[in-house]
Amino acid sequence: MTPIIETRDLGKRYRHKAALTDCTLCVPSGRIVGLVGPNGAGKSTLLGLTCGLIAPTSGTITVLGDRPAAGAAQLARVGFVAQDAPVYAGLSVADHLTLGRRLNRRWDMALARRRVEQLGLDPAQKAGRLSGGQRAQLALTVAAAKRAELLILDEPVAALDPLARSAFLRDLLEFVAELGVSVVLSSHLLGDLERVCDHLIVLAGGRIQLAGDVPDVLAEHYRLTGEQAEQADRLPAGAEVIHTERTARETTVIVRSSVPITGAEHADLEDVGLAYMTRAAVASVRGLEVAR
Amino acid sequence: MIWLTWRQFRTQAAVAAGALAVLAIYLVVLGNQMRHAYSTDIVGCLPEMCTSARRDFEDAYGVPVALAGAVLLGVPALIGVFWGAPLITRELEEKTDRMVWNQSITRVHWLAVKLAVLGLAAMAVTGLYSLLLTWSASRYDQLVGGRFGALAFASRNLAPIGYAAFAFLLGTVIGLLVRRTLPAMAVTLAVFAVLQVVMPIAVRQHLMTPVTTTVKLDLAAMSRSDFMGIGPDGARIDGYTMPGAWSLTTTSKLYNADGTPYTAAQSEKCHGSNQQEDMACTVSQNIHFSYTYHPADRYWRFQWIELAVFLGLTVLLAGFALWRIRA
């Protein structure tokens, strides 16, 4: 199977600063990929490069084996919902479905109508009058009914309240299973994604910090506390301390090791993601100090 | 894509159609009034009344015709500012580019359809208005002449169609480069206004080689000029215009048949008591002057050149926009 995303030394610079640096990735097909990172980590840049909205300044990227937005055929294979789910405020819900039908050869009108009905959207309603959650659902419907092979959702739940978040993600999982597509979704909160994704990419400071299938990530990461944490210098060869968290009461160390660490418990996904993001943040603060 | 283009454009199209309808009614009424006045007051005028009848006609209709012409000059500017400039910037500002550019059509396709539909609409609206005004003002133009004048030339026949297409593309390209609606609108208006001033003042007259000829100062030439007299740098004639021509000389020195400058002393010889005898005397002195102009029969060639120049610029801008938008 062709990887859904394959990048080599991918980089994107804007006038003054690098948004993405030396990003090398290979995401296997059929995954639900969670892209996590703090605000400004370069998530939107990476997703924009993936759907071809922006062009890289260095390196290469292929999506489903072809250059992003290379032509109408490639555009048809990738569905994209941008951050804040932009829709045409002056166009009705029904107009958006017509837009989808007119602009996509593989458009699935039955699917689109069914989703609009299930979501309880009024087809005559102007999209500008929809709530944030409804707008996100409408944008997702347009992207899904395109019958793409890969769906890219940039911060799909950021604007939603917690109740709408879980409903949106549950609904997403259902029809992802129904359509059999690969999905990439980003968030600055790992908690949103850990229940749905089976492949994780942690991005911070414009660089990939961690990328892998969730079971592999979980199998390789350990969480040492108490006495074990004090002995973190006596780890097996090849083990790497990702981050050490000291509080008044206890010390917690997140360790990556391909060799099992006896007696240590596995870290959960949230611990791992946080450890990588914190490490990147600490490194960038040190970098600033050194530069001074 | 044509559906989406029309769906997003239909409000603007309705506004344009409404404005055009109102102007059309006005122009038809004005045109009929002028036709009536022309056939009753001018065609059958008594010989001694004709000059004043003509002056009355000019006074009555000069302002409305000029205003209608000025509005027609403004139409392409409005199209550039309100159709062209926001075409891409509004998508960028509302972030709908991220939706529409991820459907299964390329950006080049998206833009090409938009440019074609709106560009043709711009040409149609402006062309219709130009047709109406050309019809409406035809009696006035026939009487007053001066169709090479900066305002008259740019607001009749073919020229406005070129301006409309060009202004629309100019707005679109500036929007594509500036990426924000209000600055793009302001820049579009400024650039287009400058072009509309530079074109008649500095460019148009050089698009064909003018003709320079020697005119003998006779009674007809005197009646076709504004002023004749002796100044500090010799004798001159001002504002001579050949019928229907585009004069490029506003003032010319007067010469005798042998090529020597006409002098004040010569002029004195013809200063009698009777104006008509004075004029006959001056004519008999066999004076001539040099005159540079574009002949009247070049009017249509100039109109076609103007249209071709602006359509050519339009095509260049469209090519640039389509090249630039491919990410």
C-alpha cells in the first residue's frame, strides 16, 4: 500500500521564520492519524502542505503517491477541512451540497443528504447562521461526500464545547469506518485525539518530535515514579529519558526504551505526548538563553 | 464551476442590471428629447437664427451629455473596484479559499471560469451603456463635433468595452498581490484613474503618426479658429481645427508665401473700419501656417486601437493571474 503521507526533509519558511523544519515522515495507509502540538507548532503548515494549499520551500512531500494538488485527480483524492471550518456565509446548506456536486466528479449526494438530515441541519439555512458545531459538521460533510481517500481535518474540535466535541468525534469514527478512508486530524490537546487515533505525530517548534503507530508508541514508553525515578541513571542501554518532572511530592520520568524495563509501568499516550512537547519547549527556551 | 460563479455573483449582477436599467431609461428619454429639439430647432432654423439655435442646443444638453459620459468613464472603475479587487481577496479573508480550492478542480480552472464569466459581464454591461449613450448623444455629437475629445472619445462606441475588461482584470490581479480587500480596492482605483488620465494626455495621440500640413489662411480657416493676432514672438493663430479632426497644434505662427514671418507692419495695412473688408484684405496677403492633426476618418481606427490595446493588456493580466495562482 502507498503511504498516505511521505515527506523528506520537508520545510516551509515564511518571510521571517521557519514554520516547519527538516520534517521526514512516512504515514502508512489506513490510519487515523493524530497530529498533536502546541499552538504555533507548525500543524496547520504541515496540513496545508499535505493538501497542497501551500508549497514547500525545501524538501519533498507526496500524498497517496503524488504531489499534493498536482491536478484535479489528486485534489479529488484528498478532502480537507481547514481550521475554523470555513464555509460560505451567504450560501445555504443546500447550496453547499450543490457546490460539492458541481465541483467534484465522485460526489456522493446520497451520503451528503443523509448526513445533513441526521445532523438536523435545515437545508435552507444560510451557513453564516449556523453554530460553530453545525458549521464544522457541514464542512466535514462536504469533505466526506467528495469520497476522498484521505480526509484532513485541521483542529476540527477546537471551536466546539466538550459535549459537541465528543459527539463530533464519535460521529467521525462512525463514518470513517463506513467510508474506509484514512484520516489526519490535528489538535493542541492530545486528550481529544487519544480515543480516536491509531497513529500519533507530535510536532513542536516546527519539528517532528515523535511519530509512530499508537501501540508501538505505548510499548516503547515507560513512566518511572518514586524510587525507580531516582535510579533513572541506571537504565538499560539504548534507553532515553524524554522528560523528568519534579514536584514537591514526587518525581516522574518518561523514558523511551526498546528493551523492556523490568518493574516499570507503561506510560499512557497523554504522558508521552506531554513529555515530548515539554522537552521541545524547554529546549527552545534554553536555545534562546544560549543565543543571548 | 459556472454555477458557483453565478451563485456568488448574482447579487452584484442584479445591482449592475438595476443601475443599467435606470440609466437606460434616462438615456432613452434624453436621446428622444435631443432628437426632437434637433429636428424642430436646428434642422429647420432660419438662417439668421441658426447660430443662436445651435448655442441654445449646446447649452441645454452639454451638461447632461458630459455627465452621462463621465458616469460611463466611472463604470469600469466601479467594476474594477467592486468586482475585480474582492474576487480573490474576499475568499482569502473569509478563508473560503481553503474550502473551494480543495474541491476536485484546480485553482487555475476556478480562476479561469471566474475571469471569463465576470469579464464578459463587465464588457456586456459597459458595452450596453456605451451603445445607449452613443445613440442618445448622437445628435449632440453631430452638431458639436469634437469626438476626439478626451471625454467624448472614451465614452462612446468601442473604447469603454476595453476599459471594462481591463479594469476588472486590474482589480483581480491587484487583489491577488495585495491579498486584502480594502487596500486592493484603493490601489485599483488609483492605478485605473492614473491610466485614464495618462492615456488621452500622453499616449493616444502617438498611436498613429499625425499628419502635418500647411493651411492657407482664408475666411474658412479664420472662422474655424479662436484667435488671431500679434504677440511678443510674432503673429499667430490659436485653436484652428479642421472639421472632425483631432488637432495636435493649439497655436501656430503665421508666415508669408515666401516663408518669412508675417509682421505687425503687414497686419497694420489691413486695419480699416470695416471688419469684413479687413478680413478680405488679410486673406489677400496670402498667409499660411503649419497644422498637425489626426484626420477625421481615423476615428474608427483609433477606437479599434484603443480597444485592442486594453484587451491586450487584459489578456496579459489574465495570463499573469492564472500563472500566479497555481501555488
